[in-house]
Amino acid sequence: MFHRVFAVFPLILAVLLMAGCTGTGNSPWKGNTGDAAVYGSAPVVGSAPMASNGQTIKVAILLPLSGKSAGVGQSMLQAAQLAVFDMGYDNFELMSLDTGGTANGASAAATKAVTDGAQLILGPLFAEEVRAVKSVTSMRNINVIAFSTDWTLAGGNTYIMGFLPFGQVERIASFAADMGLKKVAVAAPADQYGTTVSQRFESEAAERGMTITRALSDVAGYDSVFIPAGGTQLTSILQRVTNANARKLGTGLWDDERVAAMPQMNGAWFAAPSPAARANFESRYQSTYGSKPVRIATLAYDASALAQALSKNGSGASAFTASNLTNPNGFAGIDGILRFNKSNLVERGMAVLEVKGGRAVEIAPAPRSF
């Protein structure tokens, strides 16, 4: 599933929005986030009733609720529903539609969402699904916040919210340089993700005075090694790292319990969203549903909460215009601060984590404002 997700892959809002988004509940969209727009919560009873003007803002969420990825889709839907209860906006309706995890299913779901009056679409998850949804919505003035990490799909009416590597690369390169690392080896898979991310890292590292090598056999030639890989690719590359003392550097692909459990990854550094707020979300999710959410369930929670917050700042589709979605000040969610840039790609505030004793520990906080 993650292979398919990684196919190639506003902080202060208007006063009106802020005034409409305060509450007293337990939403993770609350807390001290510097200049971020922070969203409160209030309990909601029953389904979303009509607003006083007779209109309900309708947002569709497209997820694989059947098929081989149904477990992921169900977990994400439950997270999105949790955000609806946390935010508690009376004139907001979240419509869930099943894509089946296929392009045809996504196209059918998007068509139904449009027919049923959706003014914004959240999802779908996989790259091929996003392509199908773009073809349905691109001429209908309906924006899409997709959960994919295929950055090539961004643009027009489509915003990519998945965990993209570019900010992670910048953060880990900056941190490594600040910590005094001087010579870094780059060991990347020969695929589009590995090539693109390693090239970005080399540029970021060079700007910070670090020298780059790809000669893993030269033990004295590097004090650190950047590995933009996970799973079996990571295992294979680690076998070629001859300098056992080299600091391992990586991206959010290492935000995975299986990576933390690998003994050879002890001491590794990587950039990812801060796990602190997510821990509270995961605890509440488990208390509500009796199971642990999938890691990317936070995408659905944050997207649902963001849609509800923006719905207080406009009527219908006018709440979800490009200017609102790309507010340069950004938003604050479970996974920290985020904003969509002019290329419709998400930018996030990244923490730095270190693998210690089989788990990832935050050693440098994420920024609280852009």
C-alpha cells in the first residue's frame, strides 16, 4: 500500500475564521502553536443539521472502504469522523464514498460526490485514484485535497497533502550540518523517489558546506550516510554501509515501528512530524474505536478538521477557494503546522527524531510557525 501511496510520489487565518473556530473540547487542533490558526472543538449531537440559511456545507471523503486496502480506508474514515465530532460545526456534512482502491472506483465515487453536491473532496489515497478524480472534478470548480504523496499530481484543482519528502530533506540536512557532520555518503534506491530525494538532499547538504560521496566502501570518506529508503530497500542498503560509525540520516519513511526495531538503526536521525500531539490523538482514537489507527489516519483527521474550519469562512465552495487553501500563514494540525504552497504541495514543520532503544525519540522540535 505504501509503495502505491509513494508512487513517484493558512497559521493565522482571517479574524472571522478564528472567531468561528474556538471551543472547549479535546481536539488536537488546540494548544500553543505560535502564530498558527488553532481549531477548538465542541460536542456534536446527531448528524449535521441545516444552517440557518437552509444550506449545509458538504464535503466528500473518498477512501478505499472495500478491497485489499479496506483496513487502511476504514481507519482513515474513523479518524475523519472523530474530527467531525471534535469540531462540532452544525452546518457541516462529511459524506464518505468508497473507491475500492481503484481508479474506476475513484472516478465513480467522485462523480457521485459531485452529483450529491460536494463542495470539496478529501482524498483519494492512491496516485491512480487521484488521476481519475482529477479528470472528474477539474472542470467543475471543485477542489481536491488528496492523501497521495505523488507530487506530480499537484496543480489546478488538486492539492497534495501526503507526507512529502522535500521539507524532511531540508530539515535533516540542516540539522546534520548544525551538529557538525561534514562528509555525507548518499545511498539511494534507483527509483524515482530515491533519485529525486537524493538529488534534493545533495543540493541542501552542499549549500550547508557538507561534501558528498557515493563511495560506501571508503570507510574514512564519510561520517554520515543519507538513505532515502524503507523496508527491504533499507535493509539491502545497510548491508553496503562499511562505516559502522557513520550517522544514518533519513526521511519520514523511517517513521515506522519496524525501522525503529532494527538494531542497526540505533542512533539514526530522520525528519518527520512530531509524535507528541499524535500520541494524544492515537490514545483518543483507541478509546473511541478500540483499535490503533494506521499511521496516515492523521491525514484524514487534519483534512476533515481543516475543511470544517474553512467552512466557517465562506458559503459553499467559496470557503474552499485556492486563496483560502494556500494561505501562507498555514494551519496547525495533529502532525504540526502545514500549508499548501503555490504549487499545491503541502509544506510541514518537521521535527528531528533519533532511533533509541527500539523507538523514535524527538531530539529537535518542529517549528511552531512558518
